[in-house]
Amino acid sequence: MNKFFKFIYIFIGFLALGLGILGIILPLLPTTPLLLLASFCFVKGSERFEHWFKGTTIYKRHLENFVRERAMTLQQKLTILLFADVMIAIAFFFLDRTILRIMLLLIVAYKYYYFIFKIKTIQVGKASQNNSK
């Protein structure tokens, strides 16, 4: 991959990391998806930044369980689901085509199915115990 695209990945990684950190403070922004995006971008952009990011407290506290065990706390799941629902609801109300509205409803249904049945829910105490290992 050429240096330009690596730079773009690193730039997007730091942008997503910054927004993810804001999401820790502001409940309006979804922390976990933004940090996952940052992790993906750092993996694509630079091995050095990938190792740095995986060594941070932010990664260990918010992503390590998900990456290692495909597990999230109930609060993480609800935050992501509700944020996505708001975004989809905005699109739903502005669209006038029935087929697009049906597609959005199917996306919401699949999203809930995936989060309920495919991603384990862990207790907050277990998440911090696993992070300390």
C-alpha cells in the first residue's frame, strides 16, 4: 500500500480515536464503534500505531473484551443500538419510498438480532476483571 493511503488510514484512525474519546464523555457519541474504526485504521495504516493503540488504557477498557471474546456490556450494546436507531429513524422519516423504509426496518431487525444473539453480554465487573489479566 502506498504512503498516501497509509497516511489517510492513520489520519482517520486519530480522528475516530478523538471522537471515541469524546464519546466516553458525551453519551451522544458511540464510543465502541468509533474505537473499532480507529483500531481498524491503525492496523491498515501502521504497525507502530497499532501496537501503541492496543497498549492504551482506552483500548483495554473499551475494546479488548469485544475483540478477544466478542462480548460487550449491556450499556455498550444499548448505547450503540440507540445511537444507530436515532440515525436510522431520521432517514426513515425523510424517505418517502416504501421500499427504502422497509429496507431500513429490516436493517434494524437484523441489528437487534445480531446484538442479542451473536455478541455475548457480560457484566461490568467481569469486563474489568478480564481487562486486568
